[in-house]
Amino acid sequence: MSSDSLPLRKPLLRTVPGSSNHTLTASTPAAYVLPGIGADRRPLVRAWLMLALAALIGSGLFSVLLVLARTPGVNAWLPSGDFFRVALVVHVDLSVLVWFVAIAGLLWSLNLRSLRAGGLRVARASLALCGLGALGMAASAFLDPGEAVMANYIPMLDSAGFRASLWLFAAGALLLVLLALMRAEKVGIAVDGTGALRFGLHASAVAAGVALLAFAWSLAVVPTELPPKAYYEILYWGGGHALQFTWTLLMLVAWLALAHACGARVPLSARVVLLLFAIALVSVFVTPLAYLMHDVSTVEHRDLHTWAMRVGGGLAIAPLVLAVLIALAPHRRLSPAQRPLRAALLASMLLFVAGGLIGVTIQGSNVKIPAHYHGCIVGVTLALMGLVYRLLPELGYRAPQGRLALLQPWLYGVGQLLHIIGLVWSGGYGVQRKVAGAEQVLRSTGEIAGMGLMGLGGLLAIIGGLLFALVVLRAMRAPRKSEQESEQGEAAQ
């Protein structure tokens, strides 16, 4: 039996190069193994996973409501007013903000030192506040919707109920970041692959801390008398850009961990990876400079955030993409548990690179902008989905495998690829962003075809997202194989 076909569980238990039996040099490729899940942290990690799944399922349900809100006859049964945009706000916040924060909570929990009673109380309070805030945001769509404000990064319902729910969620996120920063496991001088991933996880928490500082700074200086659209757009611009560094760093950690889990030997030493993580992090500190140098309402302030994200945030990505692809190339025979991981990894890199390339072509305000960030955001999401698949066995569940688990990343990824291709196609005709229905003013066959392709891709992506939740829930319900059964299955291969 070849080493490439070993089950996922075994590579994770091997000795990491850099131990007393290995000589670690600056050019030694490392084994990029995620930190283990201690018994004291396993319930916490499971709870963050459940919140992440609930956010995705809720987002999928609101995407169905988006369709119903545009269906004649059926929309009469939905709450009055502009329910389409109300449902869109909650859909976006659940699928991006809540999902990402919950997965960050899961991964940062891996990087914590053993939690004592006080630390566990803070961790549970953080989880409870985030869960209550997410539930309140979803309920506000029906109980207290207010005006839907399609602001960048965190779209809003301008109502007391939604704002209170968002404050609860923000308080939970603040506790989560403080815990991740103060209780992180330290990385020693002799860095191995796991140490490099620990640094990447800690760097993502630092970026999240900078984002929270930016949100607080904007809250203190943005004039409250501005119209809601202008107010929330300025309020979330700086912190929203800083958050992208957090998600990107988590994605880079996921790429390395997934490549290793597939049996690939990434040809980068731990020290080189540390350098790439540091490069990905350093530009986030442009954020406070932007607040010190320019007023938040100025074009210069906005452009400085955009420049930092485009230039600094992308420098570490190309070398990692190339290294991971080189490492994966010779590994074609994978075990059933490894195949979904490779699918998620490849689909993630495809979408993220496509979104980045689209960003270079943006001119003016049209639907190329959402094509860019949909590609990048879904690239991150697919990487984190793959990481969830990878961690399920360590949480005591079955490793996802089979046709559905292998199909899910490609269905979600290809659906989103069609979605962004349709947006770029329509953007070439000047179709404007953040409009729908008759407001889009689609005149030509090309514009209609582009938006039709966007809709088809979006539908496939919605199915792919819900399929992820189904695959994970099935893995969680099925009893895990015993060691003896695993060895027998291994021998049968």
C-alpha cells in the first residue's frame, strides 16, 4: 500500500520534522499539521462548528426567501415592504460575517493554551453572545426590519432590533479576539510546520484586533447625522478592509493544512511560511495610519485602505498557490477521506485567484466589483469548508467521504465561478451593482445572458452551500469507525 492512499488519520499523528530526530534547516520542507484538539477544548470547538453550520443553513433559507420575494403571488405572504433587500441583508451577514467569525472561533480554539475556569467562562460567553446576536439578526427580518442598507462589508437593517443584535454579536467577537490574543500558544525559536500554522492563526487574530479597533475608531468619529447609507458605508469601510486580512490568513493556513492532509509535501520551509504570513499581516497596520493621516470621509482615507488590501494582502498568495500546486501534482491516488479535501483546496484556489484577477480589471462602479469579492470570499469559504472536513475525525466524527462529499466543493465552486463570470460579462456592458429587477435596465441580449448566467451559478452555489451542511451533519450523526475497523479497511485497500 502506497503512502498516498493512507487514511487521513495517520499522517496527522506522525512526528513533525524538526524534532530531536531531525535536523531543521532554513530550506527544510515542513509538515504543516494543525495543532491538536485537547480534551478541554473539544466541546468548545464543536460548539463553534454548530454555530457555523447554523449560519450557513440560515443563510441558505434566506436565499430561498430571496427567490420567493420575487415570485408573484407567493410574495404576498411575506412581510410587507422591501422584503427582498431585507432578506438579502440577513443572507449576506449570516453567510459572511457570522460564518467566518464562527470558523475563526473554531480555529483560534485550536491555538489556545489549556483553558482554566476563567478562560472557559470567557470562551462560553463569547460563543453565547455571538449565537444570540446571530439569532437576533435573523429574527429582525420578520420582527423589526427597518430600512435595508446595502453597505459594504456589513449590510444593515436600520432598526433598533437589528442594531442591538449586532452589538451582541460584536461583544462576543471582541471577547473571542481578546481570548485568542491573550491565551495563544507561544511559538518557539525552532519553528516547525505546526509552529508556522500557529503563527498564522495568531496573525489572523491580530488582524481581527486591528479591525475591531478600526470599527471603534469609526464609531467615535463618523457623524451620526449622515443619512443611513453614507453613515454605514463610512463606518464599516476601514474595519471591513482590515477583516479581509483575517480571512486571508485563515485561508492560507487552511491551504497548507489541507495540502499536508492530502499527503503533499509543500516545498517551503517553516521559516519561509512564517515570512509569507508576516507579509500578509504587515499591511493591516496601514489601517490605523489611514485614520491618523486622513479624515474618514475623504477619498484619500478610502483609497489607502484599498491600496493596502490590494498590494500587501496579495503578496503572500502567489508563492503559496504555486508551492501547493507543485506539491499536489504527483499525488493522484488518494484515500476516500482525502479526495474531498483536495477538491475543496483546488476549488478554493481557483475561485480566489479568479476573484483577484477580476479585481485588477475593475473600472468604475459596476457588477465587476461584486464579481471580485464573491470570488475571493468564496475562495476563503471553500478553504474553511475543507478544513472543517479535515477536523471532523479529530472531533470524534466520521471523515466525510463518498460522492456527495466529493461533489460538494466542485458544485459550490463551479456555481460561484459561473456566478462571477456572469457578473463580469454584465459588468462589461456597464450593468450597475446593488440594483435588482427593473432597476438594472437590461437592454441588450448580452446583458440579459450575463445576468442569467449569474443567476444559474448562484443557484448552483446555494445548493452547494446547503450540501456542505448536509455532508457535515451526516458525518456527525454516523458513528466513527473503531481502530480495528479502520485497520481492516486499510488492509482491504
